[in-house]
Amino acid sequence: MSERTKVVVLVVLGVVLAAVVFYMYVGGTSLAVGTGSSDSDAYQPIDVQNPALHLDRIEQLRKLEYKPTGRDIFSAQLPPPPRPAEPPRALPPVGPSLPPEPPPFSPPFKYYGYSDDVATKKRSGFFTNGEEVFIVSEGDLIQGKFRIVGISPNSADVEEVSTGRHAKLTMETQGGGESPKP
């Protein structure tokens, strides 16, 4: 085909194209597929009960935190069972520590005997502190610090007056022999 023939064919095709376009837009017929609506249909808005924005619900959704379960949603296997909860550890007490308890009360004297007074029906005890000897009845004080609460043949109950602590003194024998008898 010669160059002149090619140009003529091109011009004829251009004229045919222009005629088709003119016919489509100016002639009023459309070759396109219908869209399903026409100018005669009336506009119908969507029926919404309350068109106001619910800002409180939006805020709740905004604060919602996603907590995953640990399961793979693309797997058919069940997740492993949850671990049993560990018991909470006991925390040490907070605050100032309590002062230590005082040492056990031990009087500075020894109980080595007793006597019964038949006339007054009172029992007296014999106590010694090295060289000093104290003869004290039940309820009396020794050295102004210690009260003799009770006296029995084998022991004496002593109370420290300032603290209220009690001690029990057992009768001590002298020289490894038997305890003295009244």
C-alpha cells in the first residue's frame, strides 16, 4: 500500500469516527448500557431514626483496649490452657519495726528457804544476794524493786514492780545436801 492510500484510509476512518460521536451526543440516542436510574426517579433519603452523632459511644470505643487471647485465628488448634495463678507473696511489714522484747526477768537474789508463822499464818521466805540475807513475807518488797507474790516449799514467785514481769525462783540447796526443813 502506498503512502497516499494510507492517508486516504486514515481520513475516511476519522470522518466515520466523528459522525458516530456526533450522532451519540447530538442525536440523543445512547449506545451505553443503562445505569438503572433515570431522571424520572425521585430522590429517596435513607430512613435514619436519630441522625445525631453519639459522641459518648464514640468516646467509649476510643477508650476500649484490645486484649488478645493469645489464640492464632488462622489455626484450628485450641490454645494451651492458662497457667494457674501464683499465690501472692507476703510482703514484709512496712513501717517502723517493733522494739525487741526485753530479756527474761531474773532477780538478782536466790531463794533458799522458808518458814511458816503459826500465829499470823503467814509464810516468809529467805533470800540471799551474796552476803546479804532478806527475810520477806508474801506481798512485801525486796530492795524496793521486787515483790514476793507467793512462797511455796519448792519455789517463790517474784514480780518486778516497774515492769510487771514475773519470775519463779526454785529453792536452792546448800552444799549439795537436802533442802532445809522447817
